[in-house]
Amino acid sequence: MKKAYTLLGGVAFVLGMVGTAWAIPVTYSDLVLMFPPAYVSEGESTTWQHDINDDGFNPSADTLSSVRLTLLLSDDLDVSMACWWSHELEYGSLTVGSETYDLGEIDFGLYRVSLSAFVQLQDQGLLDVTLSSTGGDFYFWGSQLTARAEQVAPVPEPQTMLLLGCGLIGLAGLGRKRLFGSGGETKNTRRFVRHSLLRGIRPNLKQRKNQALA
Ligand SMILES: [Ca+2]
Ligand SMILES: [Ca+2]
Ligand SMILES: [Ca+2]
């Protein structure tokens, strides 16, 4: 009986696994490059859009946990300027949804921003970004979006579940036969079966032997 409980427990565990959906960590990235780089003049701004729908993002299956933007910016070093020390300073800010992030002084390099809210990306798979100059002018070369998400694993189709169910029922039946068969049969029953079988086969064997000799 102990074995029977173990088997039934195993079947229940597998069935439980089939019914439960689990989350898989996924990372989406989207690159927007500017050729030539976008010029952001003093007090002006430039906008672009990231799209992770074409990278496999599914708003109903993916739950975003973190979103980061990495921008490549450069100040517009004017080599024709007479005095190298009189270069102006550039400052920028990034606006995503209702949030604005200060980028500080712009030189040449990568500027990373971790977003605190990303409702639009979660709902539509799209992210509209605005880069503004809060002082001086500079160039925007491109933006890389990195979004981490938890993806709900697809639930097996009804046909697959039906097949699996049939297999499990078959396994349970086989296990039951093995478990209860040995205990339920008495020695006499076994003997009876063996004798019946032998009785059924022997005459045939004798007949064949006689036929072969004749
Ligand atoms: Ca994309
Ligand atoms: Ca600068
Ligand atoms: Ca400048």
C-alpha cells in the first residue's frame, strides 16, 4: 500500500506541475542609432522611440522588472575655436513619460539611466524618449534600451494535456497491477494458471511432433 501512495503522489505532483504556470527571466534590448548623429542645439530637444515588440515582447506574458537606457553623446568640440579654454559646457536631461532625469555635463561617452517608471513600455512595448539640452549644444549618436522581464511559461495545449493524462492513467493502471497483483494472487491461483497454460500448449506440441515424424 505504501508503494501505491507513492505512485499516486507522483501522479498528483506531475498533474500539479502541468496546471501551474512558472516565470522565466528574459532580457529584451533595442538599439536606435543615428546616422548622422542628431544635433541638439541649446535649449532644444530630440526624440526617438524604442520598440521591443519586434524583439518578441508580449505585454500580456511579460512583466518588466527593470529598464535601462544607455546613450552615446558627445559635445560639439569646435576645432575652429580660437581659444581652446573657452569651450562652452553642455548639459542634458532625459524625459521618459512623466519622469525627467538629469544627465549632468555632456562630454563624450556613454550615459546610463535606470528608469523608475516604464508604464508605456509595459503596456505597448514602445518607449518614447526625449533628450533635451539644458545648456550648450551637443550630439546624440544613439540609444540602447535594456529591459529585464519575467515571462510566464506557456500552459500546455489541451491536446498535450489529454495525451499526458492518458499516459499517466496508463502508468497508474500498470503500477496498480504490479502492486496489487502479487499480493492478491494466491499460490494456488498461480499454479492453476501455469497448469492451464501448459495443458493448452502440450497437446499442440505433441501433434506437431507426430506430424513431423509421419
Ligand atoms: Ca526593436
Ligand atoms: Ca562638455
Ligand atoms: Ca557644445
